[in-house]
Amino acid sequence: MNFIEGKVAAISANEIKVAAKGVDFIFTVVVAAAAVRADQKVVLGVRPEYLKIGAGGKIKARVYSTLPSGMETVVKLLQKDHLLTSVAFGAIDFAVDTDIEFEFIEDRCILFDGDSKLNLYQGKIRIDQS
């Protein structure tokens, strides 16, 4: 599981902007369990299979390491100051230290409270590139 620590920067109807190490993540709420407030410490939780590597991905990263394991490959991606783990399915390998594109998929990512670690929301993540 990828854990991205940050703080709530803004809240709108069903979106929460999370500032984390110079990157603004937009969390779109699908299922709400509690409420958040501005400046609250939070943690984004993203399973490796929800980071889809491939051409057409909207987020740029660099391949940090790769571990081919038969019909799947575990890939570490460096996106700015975030080291993220992805799983690519199929007999694929990636060259280390090359640029790559990826995107967050699925709407089952989790937003946790940074202090209590309670599950606050389930939803989808994207990076604010405006």
C-alpha cells in the first residue's frame, strides 16, 4: 500500500485538496465515513494495482526500480518527492531511470485521518495540474 502524508488544503462539495510535499492531490469522495477540516493531517492510501502505468497516463514519473516476478512486475516510481509502488500485470519490464506516465485508477483509494488513522473517505485520486 502506498501511503502519502499531507494536509487538507481545501474542501469543496465532494472534493478534498490534499497538499503533500509540493504536490496537490485531489480526492473525489465516493463513500464518506466522517468529516475533514482545513489543515487537518491526512494520509492518502493507494494500492499498487491502482497506479496504472502506460502511455496516455496524465502523471509523469521516473522509474526508480523494477522487480519482474513472472506475470507481474513491481515498479517503484519517483513522482517528485513521492516514491510510489505500482504493479504492472503481464510479462513486462521497465528500464530504471527512464521517464514514464501513470495515472490513479479505481475509486477505492482511502483518505485516513493523520493522527487517529481512522478511515475517513473512500474515493478516487488525481493530481491537480492546474
